[in-house]
Amino acid sequence: MKILVCLSNVPDTTTKIKLNGDQSALDMTGVQWVINPWDELALTRALDLKEKSEGKIDTITVITVGESLTEPTIRKALAVGADDAVRINLNPTDDYEVASNIAAWVKNNPYNIILTGIESSDYNGSAVGGMLAEFLKIPSVSSVSFLDMEGDKPLMKREIPGGTETIRVPMPFVAIVQKGIALDPRIPAMRGIMMARKKELTVVEPAGEGSKSTYIGFAMPKAKAKVKMIDAENAGQLITLLHEEAKVI
Amino acid sequence: MSVIVYTENWDGKFKKSSYELVSYAHALASELGVETIAISIGQVPEDQLNALANYGANKVLCVKNPELAVLDNAAYASAIARAAKANNAQVVVFANNFTGKAVAPRVAVKLEAGMANSVTTLPLSFSPFVVQKNIFNGKAQGNLQINSNIKVLSLAQNSFGVKESSVSLTIENFDAQLDSSKFNTELIEKNTVSGKIILTDAELVVSGGRGMKSPDNWGPLEELAAILGAGTACSRPVADEGWRPHSEHVGQTGKVIAPNLYIALGISGAIQHLAGVSSSKVIVAVNTDPEAPFFEAADYGILGDVNKILPKLVEAAKAFKAHS
């Protein structure tokens, strides 16, 4: 059995967002690039499943759509235990382009389970997993917080508003995962980093469709008015202010 | 020509977010000079459907194919895309919620449409078609130009508001002509907590962080939430420590919420936490540390120990409710 984990290369979540002078682009100078946090959890779960599968899961492959500057992120995924990696050599413009290009690879290189994070922490697209499944005409399950194998059959839980549903779909499928799918991501050890250098990283040229949308400008949120402090001794006054001034209760 | 809006129901009922969505679709359709058509899947009573007219829906298509009894992302996408094609949709609108995230991307591929999610405004321009959307969880906004003929949008909750605009409405049945052999999502078990306010729906949220000091101190927080009719939430460390369930974690990697009121009790306001709540209309921060970043993002602040301040808030909220 083979698992594919889709990775997005994103600015570290503590990054302060800055715009360039004419607000046409984000200023990415000095940004630390990391694996998108949800993709990292997906990878962690895939590795856990492989380790306890007694050989039933053969390989964990990671794939990313990006130019060579994404390779440190891919190497990190290999260092924590992914078996091999694919990089589609394209600086993508939107989710449609990303999903279409991953689908083009998967059509010739099938996997039993494909994992994506529920969104990327940069453009918050939330669309690659669903689009990928539709391009491949296979099932997708979204907001997955639990994935396990019951014998040869995968079992999932998805988070619905106010609860969970336990779901099964036939393989191959795309699971779009969220928080809860795995505990803390793995930290690469020196041995893993050394081994990652020898693992195969296949670079392929794009074979999918182009984008349908493009960012033409950016803006920062409006600055907030200064906080109004309330004396702790009279904390109850807050309730009055929320009713009379803010009018939210 | 039309704007299609998917109006999800919960046990046969619409919610305020459904009306917000129809309000948005109607405003969009008015600008384009086309009809607003709602799609409703499953059994929904007629009075519920008729209520959509108050927010500008000209027509509701009721889809009752048995393949749609369980949320199968592919089946839902097939039904909605088919309705969109049959009605020559220019724009298809979803909520940026659980179902929207599951279904909208598949619809976009079926319609060869560009997609923008977490959209916060009406289009800035129609030709070219440009929408503004949240990026970096609201730390910035991006202007996204969609170049395809059909556009798929999902609206960030509480970003547009409910706007009344009464029109006359027709109700029609729509057969989505689904091939049941193609759809195979098997629902094995469903677990829901009844009577609890769903966090992503909550208009008011009371949230606790490490400043609460112990999971045993949550009583007054829950009491305050109950008095106000608020949902309860928590910060990441609190969820990771197991003090509160993960379903309550709000922030960049947890839930992203935009209630009218967010009360942060003993949460310092790390950038990842703020990313999940910064779209809230009014923010209250209570913290012992005057340098806590939350005071920068808050509208109201109280400096002090939450465990001493909470009982005062509970008392004041009780008195307020007794008089209102």
C-alpha cells in the first residue's frame, strides 16, 4: 500500500505580514519557510500508520508543487521519515493549478491514500484536497481528525459542527485532515537528516492545467482603536459597557 | 443567468448564517442583474424555504435524491454543479464552513471555475472579477482576480451580515440525476453533543487560557457563558494540556471564529491565537500581564487575575440578565 502526502511550503506561522511599497505583493524578505502545519500533521499520521502496519504500508511519498527553493522543506519531510519525494517544478498561482498538477502526477503514479492538510496557513485556500479528488474522480473526506486501518480498511472520523462522524470510503481516496489527526509533529534527528540526503527526490515538469485566478493586490486590516481599560475592582462594569456602548449583549 | 447559493440546513432548519449567505448572493445578483437561486438539499419544511424570500432568493431548488442522505462530497458537488449548469450560473456561493470546505472545491473543478474562499466583501469589480478575501487568517487581505467564466466563492461567516430584501419566491424540485453506484461514503456512527452551543455558530464566545491556572477553575467561565448564551473556547496550550477538548481550541491551527463578542480570559494573545479570533467584532482581554499582546488587539481590557475577576463578571452578568 502506498500513501501520498501533499505538502505546502509556507511562511512560519509567527511571521509578521508586510506588504511591499505599492501593496502589489507580500514582502517575504527574512521569512522562515516551513511545512504547512496541517500537512505536517498529515505526514506525522502517515508515518505512524506505516510504522504500525507490519509492512502493509510500503511507502510514504511526499509531493509539493514549487520551485527549487521549496527543497529544504521537502528534505525536512524526508528527514522525519518520508521514503521519497516528488517536486513539480512550478511556482503555482492558485489551488486549481496545484491540484491539477498533482492529479497529473497521480494519474500515472497511483496511491491508495492521499493526505492533504485542510488549508495552508498562507492563502487559506482550503481547496487543494477537494479539487485533487475531483480531478481524479475519487472520494474525498474533509475535516478528518482520525484515520486508522482496520485490517485493510481505512476508518476515519470527521469533525462536523457539534460532533463527529465515523466514515468509511473505498480506496483510493483523499483525506483532508485537520487538528487532532496526530499529536506533535516529529523533529528531524541528525541520523534522519543524513539519511534524507540519500533519499530520492524526483523533479518533474508541470503537466496539469494552468491557474484560474491570480492575486492583484493586498491590504492590511484596519488598525484597531486603542483598548479601553476597566478597573479590576469594578470589573462588572464591563457587562454594562458591552450592553450600552458596544451593543453586543 | 443566475447566482446560485447553497443553503445548508440543519435538521430541516436554516440558521442566521444561511440568511447572511442569501443576502450576499442577492446583493451580488442585483449587481449582475440576474436571479438569485438557492439550492436546498434534503427535507426542509415549506415555511423555512419561504423565509429565504425575505433575504432576496427568487427561487429555491429542492434536491431530494437519496444519494444525498449522508454528506458524500462528490455526490453533493455533482448535484450542485448540475443545478448551476442547468441555471446558467455565473457565480456559485457557499459558506466557508465545514460543508462549504468539503464541497465547493469539487464544484469548482466540475465547472472549470476559479475559486475564492473566505471572501469578505462584494466584488471590488466585476470586469475583471475581483474579490477581497482573508489571507494569513485575517492578518492581511488579498485581492483575488478570478478569470474563469464561472466563479465559485465561499463567504467568511459574519463578514457581510443579514440584510432583508423581500422578493417573491418560487419553490421547485430539482432531480440531480445521481448514479448511486458512484457514491459510497458510508456513515458508521454519528456523535453529536446536544444542547451545547456550536462554537463556529456562536455569536458570543467566552474563552480561557493558561491564566485560568487549572482545569478545575472552569466552573465560573462556563457559568458566565451560560448566562450570556455564549459558546466556550480555549487557547492551544489549554487544549494540548488536555484541560479542555480540542474541539474548543481556537487559533490558527484550531478553529477560526468571528463572533460578535470574544472574551479572552487569561490568554496572552500569541500571534497564532489572534489569527483565529481577530475577525471578532468586539474583543475583551483579561490578563495579569500589562504587556500581553491581547491588549493591543482588544477593545476592552481588564488588568488582573482572571480567577478573581470572573466571579465579578458572573455577578454583573446575572444582574444584567435579571433586568433585561
